[in-house]
Amino acid sequence: MALPDEPDRIIEGSAGADAELAQETLPDDLQQLLSNLSIDYRVPVVLKDVVGFSYEEIGESLDIPLGTVRSRIHRGRAQLRSALEGVTEP
């Protein structure tokens, strides 16, 4: 099958590598807050909220039970929320 005369109308182009990286890069202040979390909380939060892993995938990757994954993500998010509130207050 031959390609159409104007393939851009049918085949969508992908974003360049720079655009993809910019979408995945977190703001410096958020990266700093994440780095302040203990590793037990930081890794599950990043895997869930940045990388997009499911709870099950995180549990398998870290070899921890699903309940522990949920607990660590909840506590890590709570610590981030608290830290963000402290940053935004005058």
C-alpha cells in the first residue's frame, strides 16, 4: 500500500526528545521536596505519581506487600503536602 501524498495528515508525528524530557522533568522545588523524603516513601511515591506504575507493579518491583505500598504512598504524599503548605505560606 502506498503512502498518501500528505502523510502528515494521517500519521501523527511524535514530540522531539527535548519536549518529552521537559514533560517528564519535575520542577526544582518539587524535586527538592521529594529528595527530603525518606527513601522508603520517596521511591513508591515517584513510581506511582511520576512513572505511573500501578500499586501491584510497585509491590512487585520493591518486593513489598500491597498494603505496605499503599501505606508508604499515603504517608509520602502526606509529608509532601505538609511540606508544600509550609513553602506556600508567607
